[in-house]
Amino acid sequence: DAMVIQNPRYQVTQFGKPVTLSCSQTLNHNVMYWYQQKSSQAPKLLFHYYDKDFNNEADTPDNFQSRRPNTSFCFLDIRSPGLGDAAMYLCATSGQGSNQPQHFGDGTRLSIL
Amino acid sequence: AQSVTQLDSHVSVSEGTPVLLRCNYSSSYSPSLFWYVQHPNKGLQLLLKYTSAATLVKGINGFEAEFKKSETSFHLTKPSAHMSDAAEYFCVVTPGNAGNNRKLIWGLGTSLAVNP
């Protein structure tokens, strides 16, 4: 089945130690998104790629970066994680129309020690 | 400006009884609307979508929603709740305007509990 796959499902890192979360898709979608979701809240968009074009949300901290080396893969890099960055990180994809639904992976739950 | 209001933060029903999760939206354009479900420690699954076709939309797992423009509502219903329906439900609106705006507008979520 076509899908969005996130690895790992659970990630533990130390305060200030860089961490990378990965996402891959078999849907061949143009658009890939990264969201941060904290407990009992709606997901918050961090940034998205339309093909290779990177679109950063104005309130996304500089600590968060992303790479999309090809259509299938997208990475979220957190350069110096703080305790406040502990959350579920969700990757999603969509087709190119602005009214297309987004398809989500199962997320990576990040813990900071 | 666009916005989404989910009118109940928590809903509790008994197994086998109907489910109603309420959502109102505000949009200056013709929006697309979605309902997503999220089970604990999982990603979001698309239940159904409205994109300006039929106003009564059928989704997965027996859920459906009716788009009512006059009431600016998109309530989610299911005739008979199952224990596996216990989850968080999000009503979501696309901006609906032309251009490349892809930032979804999210409701705050409704937590559905199903009692045996």
C-alpha cells in the first residue's frame, strides 16, 4: 500500500544534542509537510516543501531545519533540542492542488533527557 | 480570516448509540473541509472530505458529515458507536483561496469516549 513512513517511532535524545527525524513516502506526492504536535493539541505546521521549494512558517524556531533530497524523502533536523521540543513530530504529504487532503505518517515521539 | 470551531472538547457515548461531533467554520472563500481521526500515539487518518461536490459526504468506518453552507457547519455523525471509535477527532479547513496557501486551519479537537 502507498503510504507515509516515519522512522524511528520513538526517539530519545539529550538536551542540546542534534537529532534527525526521517520521513519517506510512496505516494509520489509533490508536497511534504512537517508538523509538531504537543499533548492534547492540534498539529502545528513547521514547514513544507512544494517539490524542492521550501516554505518556512514565520513562527518556526531557527532550531528546526529540513532537507528534501528527493521526492520520496524528507528530514527534520533539530540542531539543539530543548526540553520544550519534546513532542510528536508528524510528516504528511499531499498532491499539488491546494484543496488536496494531507496523508500522515504515524509520527515520531521525541523525548529530551 | 478562516477559522474552525469544534463545539465540544469531550463527547462521551455508549456503544451502539449515535455519535455527533460538531464543527463550525468561517471562511471568506469556498473551502474544502476534512475530518481526521487520531488514535493514541498514532498519526492522523483522513475520515472524509468535502470539496464542493455532494454536500453529504460518506467516509470510512461508517462516518458521514453534511456540509451546510447556510449554517457554516460540517458536523460528523455515525449511527452506532463502536469501542474502536474512541479517539481524538479534528475538523480541518483549507484556506480555499487561490494560490499556494497550504496551511490547514485546525479545530482544537474533540475527544470521543465510548462506554461499554
